[in-house]
Amino acid sequence: MWKYKDPQSDELRALKIDERYLNNVEDRLGLKTDEQRETFRTAIRKIYGQKISVDPNYDFMDNLELVKAVTDVRLKSDIAGAGSLIGALANRTNEENQKLYDRMIHTMLNKLGYCRTCAQKTIEYFCTQEDER
């Protein structure tokens, strides 16, 4: 269990780390050994510590590799829960498929900072990549 200071309330709050999620992101980054993972985590903590002291609103969106890995893992988890995204995109006349697509676009626009075109192209690329396997 980790603790962090909530910026809105200034209270310390408990934060449970999802190791499986972190491992999936690290796998996506090509970090296979425990040593590689720990080295990467240490580097991220160091960078965060340096940048947060200068900019209290700092986030990790400047680390493009990390953003891509998180996006890929997130998209893959959304797709796994919904069956086939390729099928959903091919037939968005189905209300559930349209809701899934809209939710993914909304997340990419509002939480990950994508523009609409980039979000759509990323989904298209990801689906094409899945289709080629």
C-alpha cells in the first residue's frame, strides 16, 4: 500500500498498486526481468521527483513510450472485456458497439490528451494490428 497526498484535500490517502497492470505496461515497454523493471521504476520516480518540484501539475505525458504502452494496455483491456473491437468497429450500428467506441474515444480525448483524429487513427491502427496476427 502506498500513500499519496490528494491535491484537492491535502490529505494522505492510501493507494493500492495494481501490479498486474504495471507488469502489463512494463511488458509492453520490453522490460522482461525484475532488474529491468526496478531500474525503470526508479528512473520514473527520480524524474517525477525532479519535475514535480518545479511544476506541481507535472504528469507523465512527456514520456511518449510510457504513454503509448499505457494506451496499448488500456485499449487491450477494454477490447478484452468487450469481445472483438474489430467486430464492434465494423458494425457500429449496434448500440453496444457504438457505446464502446464512444467510451474509448472519450477516454482518449479527455484523459489521455489525444485530438479526435489521433484517437480515431490510433484505434484504427490497433485494430489493424490485431487483425494481422
